[in-house]
Amino acid sequence: MKRIEWRYIDDHPPHHHPSAQNIDGPHGSAIYITTHQKAALLTPLQVQEIFRHRHIVITGEEQPNSQFDREALSKLGSLTAARQVQGM
């Protein structure tokens, strides 16, 4: 556990620290956490700047109740297109 906890900030993992929500300035997490409402206010340039250094996690958005079927999967893209899977 000590090898994991050495990166903790104020006894919390970096993505739980308030700095994980900073767009500018120092941040200790590789994850930028925001709400759906705040994400809608980000400019494309801000999103690109965040993605240059971190992943973006958007919380608080309701997901539609859908089945795991052909129709739901087809919303992600063509079901007949070739896909490359990293690491395969």
C-alpha cells in the first residue's frame, strides 16, 4: 500500500483531491473530473488543453436505459466495419 499511497494528497488519491478539478495551474492527477453542467461550459480550446495532459471524467450525467443489443451497439458506429483492438 505504501507504494500506492506515496502519491496521495492530504490522505486522498490524486483524482479525489480538489486539484483534479483545476483546469489551469498545478494538478496532481492524470484525471480531470467535472460535472456534465461544467463540461458543457468548457471551450474546445480548454478541452484540448486538458486532454494534452489528462483524461476527462464527466460525472452526474444520466444514461439512457438501453439494451445490450445490435441497435445499441450500432449507435457507436458501423457493426460491419473492421476494428483494430490495441494490444491484439
